[in-house]
Amino acid sequence: MALTSPDSAALEATLMTERLLIEPVDARHAPLMFDGMCEPAVYAWISLEPPASVEALARRWGANLPRLRAATDCWWPAWAVQRRADGAWIGSLDAELLPGGVASNVGYVFFPAFWGCGLAGEAVRALCDHLARHGVVEQRATVTHGNVASARVLQRAGFERTRVLPGNDVLRGVPVDDVEYVRRDAR
């Protein structure tokens, strides 16, 4: 898959599942999702930092779409996830897409109030199925060793554990091992 192919535009689509609306993220999502993005529990297993302000999050997400459209060697689309039943914004998804039909890093952040009810797995599966329909035949994700809940999300979305990556990330200044998961779809 060339990043400039017609499929690139199609990858920016809004997705819908039985319970979720998954739409490309932009600056307007910042005030809607800021409180969830600031929940300390979100950062227990990931090396990201909470946003400093709504404005900082809006700048980051507002710059996302033009940056993605300008990319030539790597494309990083991202989506905001909303629960359809009540309109609650529950998290985000992203994927680092490389030429050749590979997503080298499928990522997700879901807010603690929505953990444990299968929404993350539903969203990740919908995203991965969407990517596969548009030529992304190999999708990879990593989970900090010990993050059992996140590993289950990936397994429910069709990923298989492949290997441990020693010292692959740093959490609060400490090197940690990641576990790699891979999902392969037929062309």
C-alpha cells in the first residue's frame, strides 16, 4: 500500500459498531476528551504524559490531520471513540502505517470509567478490520509486560502474542519490557 493511494483517504473514514462511533480525531475533540485524557490511571502502563491543557491537546490534535496528509513515508491516523448510547467520549485509537501494508504500532487509550465492558476490544477490532479492508495486512502492537487487560483487548481483536521486547519502553524513568502482538490478515 503506497501512502498516497486512494486507500489512504478511505482510511480516514468514520466507523460505526453496534455500540460505538469512531471518527477521525481533531481539535474539536480536545474539550470533549480532556478530562478522560488527564485520568492518572490511563498512564499507569504507557509512557505518554497527560496533556497540559485543553489548548495543548487541541493544538496536538488540530495539527494531526494536516501532518498526516503531508506524510510520505509514515502515516499516523487517529480516531476519537464515542459511545453511541449516551454520546460519552470514551477514548482514542491510532495506527502508524508504513508502506507495504504494515501498521507498525496500533495504539489505544480508553478512559477508566469505561474499562471492563468490552468497548476497547470492540473499537480495536473495528479499527483493525477497517485497516485490513484497506490493504493493511500486518498490524503490530506492544503492551507493557504485566498489563493483562490490554493484552486481552488485543487478543480479542485477533492479535497473537509473538515475543517479548526487553527494555522497549520507559515508564517513569524505568526501562520496561513490552510484549509484541501481531495480527495478520489475508490480502
